[in-house]
Amino acid sequence: MKYDITLDTFVISDTHFGHKAVMKKEPIRKLTLKYSGFTRFDELQVYRWNNVVGANDKVLHLGDLYFDTGYKYLPRLHGEKILVVGNNDIGKFKRVEKMREWQVCHKLKLQIPNAKRIKARLRAKFSSTQLKDPYANAIVLDLDGERVMFSHFPVFNRKKDDRFCLARDVLDEAYKLCGCSLNIHGHTHTKKTYNRFCINACCEELEFAPIRLRELL
């Protein structure tokens, strides 16, 4: 499956629909809700999403889509959507796959020349088990003169003893072998990577609304 991603595609990450704990972990959510006129943060996110995304627009979501009852908000979101599976989507994304408006990427997808050669080099370096790690998900393609890796985890940025290290080793190596110049990612919320080639697409950084890639770039 080839994913149709252009400069007009919207991007966002880490919406965490239905996740109560994230309201404490990311205080900007409570502050935004306080001055929004809404009583539920999920309702605010749906409103802001639909305020910018039309029915025929494409949206790339870079993982951690929903928790628990947050699934009920997904049918209300405008657009044709692609989900790059994040760590909190494991065990949930198959439900998303059944929705007509969603495509789901749960592998490393290279949409660039010499993809077969690059995958062969990855197979030479990593075991098949590690390459099939359920967290090693990304889309790599050329866009506006840049070679971009779209992933949930940022590359070359992790805490010590990261429990997703096997998948992140694969993503880091793929980023290098593909000759990527940019990594558009989620996962970190309001935390900075301080890598100039990393662009944080978490919703906290985008005022909780998807943004077109041409604007982000």
C-alpha cells in the first residue's frame, strides 16, 4: 500500500482521545480548556480539528490516537486519515483499520528510490524479529526537496534504558540509510528533542489542530 502524502496533507500527533491522565501530564491541555468555552477537552479537539479539516482533506496522524472510550470521537473527525501506529496504539489500531476513512501504517514503509536495497541492508544489520517489532513504524518519502521520515518516535532522541529501544534502533538506522533530512514525529508532547532535523507534530505544539505540511515545513 502506498500512502498519498503531499504538501496539502494535514499532520498531527498524540491526540489521546479519551485519556484522562494526559490532562495532568500536559498542563497546557487544562489551561487551553479553561479558556476555550468547552467543558470536555475531547470535544474541544474535535471542534478544532473539524474547523480546519474538510471532508475531502487528508490527515496524517503520527500515533497515540485514542484511549478507552475515546474511540467514539473518531467517526466525527473530518477527512481521509492515515495513522502511523504509536506505542499507545498497539492493541487498538486493528479497530481503526476497519473504519472506511482510515488507513493504518504498522510497519516501516519506504516510498523512495532504492527501497529494496535499503531494506536489504536493514535485514543484514537486524534480526527479522527486531525488524518486525510492532513499534518500528514509519513512512519515508520525498517532499518539497526534503527526504522525510514520518514516525511516532523522534529519531536519535530517547531516555536511558528506553523500553522501545529495539524499535527505535531500527528507525534510527533507517533514517541514516535512507539519507533523510527531516523527521516529523510525535510522542514527546511538549518536550523538546533539540535536534534541528526533528519537527514535533504533537497537538500541544499545534494548538490542538492539524496543520498542513506546507505550513509546517
